[in-house]
Amino acid sequence: MSIKTAVIGLTGIGLGVGLATYRHKSNALLYKDASLPDTVQSNNDVWQRASKGIVNPSSFFKFGFPGPIHDLETREEFISCYNRQTRNPYWVLEHLTPKSLGEGKADRKNSKFMEDENIPESFRARLKDYFRSGYDRGHQAAAANAKFSQSAMDDTFYLTNMSPQVGAGFNRDYWAHFEYFCRGLTKKYNDVFIVTGPLYLPKKDPKDGKFRVTYEVIGNPPNIAVPTHFFKLIVAGKDIKSVGSSEDVVVGAFVLPNEPISNETKLTDFQVPVNALERASGLEFLKNFPMNKRKMLCQEVNCQIVVRDFSNKALPPNKSLPLLPPGKN
């Protein structure tokens, strides 16, 4: 089954973001506590009237609000929302511009992978969890997008910006070429916004024909989920060559499997409708932007990766140059 079929056919599998909201079906807000999110504040008298004073489950909140809590962090180059259950980000948001990619000489050789101490210890991804796991610590906000500042690049090495990714054939190959494609969009557009994140998609069991979500978990104890897929939503605007101002934007959504992908595979093979990505991820995109001002990215630009060699392999010998004769014994 193709990626498009799997994603488009979903009917809500995925994880949402934001602080949990808890409302009685009468729409009366619940227990009032200054430590709780605004969306769960209430007046106990309202609840008592709604339930006729028989029960008051909101009184549990005096012991503490269970969550879920999603850790939103603003870095120099990106904003991230962290999922404490999977130890992956829900999503990472970047803003690329010709200036941000054209300035600075930050070098990833000066950066190091770091645990994020802003996350409570019991929910924190650990460096040791990735050790000998067989997976790369895959950047969601790419380090190469943050060359304008060494501190910005350093931020991209927090584990809250990482997901376990297959290395050869994906993170070090096709995914890297895809990131390069995204950077190349700044040659045409002044503003390129990219939302990146992991997905855990269902797969049809060949034995009984039922769909199940299954994924590996790494670490000791096992606690970091290995995504089955990754997505990128690209929103670009302000065409450099356009005359006058326009509020139109180009939009493209892509879902790639977390597995080796041949460099001959067309990028458009992974393109999906935005609403299908929303159903798969539980996220909402562009709900405040009208449809009549959106254009399809791959109808405006050539959606094709450029294969680059990211390996450190030695160059082959130049046969046109004479070689020294072998030494005599």
C-alpha cells in the first residue's frame, strides 16, 4: 500500500498538541486552581449546580492536574513541541529566509548532542538511549538551517529536536537531500516555513487484514518510540521575482517512511493532501488561511531532490595523472 493511500485513508489516528482541555458537556469549566491551565479553570459552584451537588470529579485537581503537558520551547532557529510519552517532538517549526541561510559560518563540528534539562527527568530522552540502538539521532530542525549562528546551531542538537531515524538510505541520504531541497526554496521565496515531525501510521496485517500501529521502542528501559514515518509541511510566500505584494502562499505536505529510500524515487511520490496529514498527525495547519490564497507547491516549483554525496569517502584516483613507480625491494 502506498504512502498516499495509507495517509489519506486515516480517520484520526495521531496525537494532538496543546494543553488538555477538560469540559463538562454543559460547557461549564471545572475546578479552579491557579496552577492549572486556563482551559480547566472553573468555579466549583458552577459544577455543583450542573451535577446537582451529587459528584464533583473536578475536586481531584487539588492533587494536581494529570496533563497531558506538552513542552513548548522557543530556540534561536526553531520552535518545538515535545511529546513526553514518545520522547519525540510532536512538531518542530522553522522559518528559512535567504538571509538566514546566507549569513554565518557556524560549524556542526563545534556542536554536540545534548539532553534537554528543561524536560523533567522521568520524561527526558537520554543520550544513552540512542547508544547502539541502530538508529541515528535525526534532526527535525536541520543543523544546516542554522549556520547564521553557532548558538542557533547548537540548539538543534538538543534531543528534544531528535527522533530515531534509519541512518543509511534515509537520514544520511534521501532525508538530507529533502532538507537541501527545502533550503533551495529560499532562492525563489523570501519566507519558507517548515513544520517537521514524526508519525506512527497503521499498517495492514497480511494475516488477518486488520490495520495496526506498531513501532519499535529503544532505550534502557525502552522509552523512545521509533516513528514509522516523518512529515514535512512547507509553506512559502513572498516570491522574490513577483511584482508588487501578494498574500498568496504555496503549500506542500509530504510523508516519508522511516526506512531506506532509493535516490531515484520521486519526491512527489510522498506528497499528500494537507487535510490527510492533519488526520494522520492530529495537528491543524493553516486553518486561519483561506483556501483561495493557497497554491500547490509542486505546481509552482520542480519538486525534485538533488542527490549530493554526504559521505566522507575518499575520492577515486585520477587516472589521468602519472603514478610513481613502485618502490624496489
